[in-house]
Amino acid sequence: MSTLNYLTRVAQVDALKLDNEIIEIFKRQISELLQYVPAGLATKYDPEITLILRLFMFNHSLIKNRATFGQQLLAIKYDNMSNNKLLLYGILTHGVNYIKDRIHTINSEAIHDFNVTKLLDRLEGLLLLVNLINFLNFLRTGEKPSLVDRILDLKQTSTVKRYLNNNIYSFMQREILWHTFIELLLIVLPLINYHSWVRRFKNLSPWNTNSNQHHIEAPRVFTITTKCPNCNEKPVLPHHMGCSHIFCYYCLKGNLEADTGYQCPVCNFSGQKCLKFYM
């Protein structure tokens, strides 16, 4: 057990996802409250409503505790969040998001006239590219998972003592080996004719007293009480394979396709893939 106050990459990414989930939960609650207001009013002022919600969360998380709600749930906080950085953080996150949402709600004709749509698409594409580069760097270094953290040089730290436990890695190795074994079985098992092996084992079993009547053409009688030996229900599209027992077409056809040497489960008759309609 080593490395005091170890902050994993997973914990930092999970904190970002938790923040987004918390915002979505609040937005769903607000949407339910606003369903009784006049139609279109909530949609018209949706950017302002979202901004108020984000500022409310910003005040009760970062301003008071220097940590977002997601970070607080995972015992993480910013170590060097000054007042100036706090102000810039609010502008770069909530302010920029509000401007982007508000521009998208402007009249579509005005946007077309000023060619704003193409400009916004290019800016969003550039922002996504920069975010991707930052995230790849985060995976390499384990620091600054968001672009705002990178711009403001914010450092996250753990509020509790964390230890890098070697037992955790032993458990992870066992899990990886187990999942690898399961994937191997999923590849190999379809290649094994399970039905054929079951039939052969059944024939070798000393408790199997049924005789193989493959050379006997027994009479068949189809009555109201006749049941399929495979599904034990009244035969649908009755067929037989040479013995006195009548099967459903799909029961018999499916078993013969799975095992060409399929035997009747009652008398062990092997029809050698003989499928005949009962008349």
C-alpha cells in the first residue's frame, strides 16, 4: 500500500459526468414545474433559465466550497482556486454556454443573413478539437481533465487520504482474466456441437435402457391425445422420422439441423435426417 493522496483519472472524469447529470436532473425538475406556463414561453427563455440554474449551483458549490457538486461527491476540490480564477471560471463555463445557447435561439432568418450559422459550426468544431487534444493530454498526465482547468491552470486534490492499494490491482487482474475467459468461451462454444455430444453421452450411459429401433418402420397413430416427444404439446404440422412417434415440424427440423444423428427421445430411433409429413 503506497502513494498517499492518490487521485485517479477515473475519479476526475466521474466528477465531470456527475456535474452534468446533476444539471440534467435539475433541468428535468424545472421542466415539470414549467409545463403549466403558456406554451412557448419556457422555450423562449430556456437559455436564461439554464443560466440561473448553473449560477445557483455555481454559488452553492465552487464559491462556497471551491469544488463542484460532482467533486464533493468524490471527495475532490480545487487546490489553487483564487477569487480571480473563480470569476474567470464562471465566465468561461456559464457565460460562454449562455451566449452559445442564446445565439442558437435567434431568428433563423437573421442567422442566415449574417452567415452566423457557418461561423458557429466552425467555432464549435474547433472547440471540440481543442477539447479532444486536452483530454488526450489528460490521459497522459492525469491532470486538468477539462479545457477550463487547463486555461486557468487549476489543480485538483483529494480531501481525504487515498492509498494506491496493490490488492485493488490484483482484483482487477482477476476480473480481466475472468472476462477474457468468458470471451474465449463465447468464441469456442458455438464451434462445439453440443447436441451431438449430449446424444453420445446418453447412449454410453448405463441408465439408458431404450433400444435403438432404427431398422423398424413402426406404425403411427395420431389422436387427440398425441403429444410431441420434444415439447410435450400437441404436434403443430405433425411430422415423423420413421418411428411411431409424431413431432412438431419445427421441433423435429430444429433438432435434425443441430444434430444429423438426432434420436427420438422416447425410443432412440435414429432417422438419419429423415423428415416426413404425417398423413
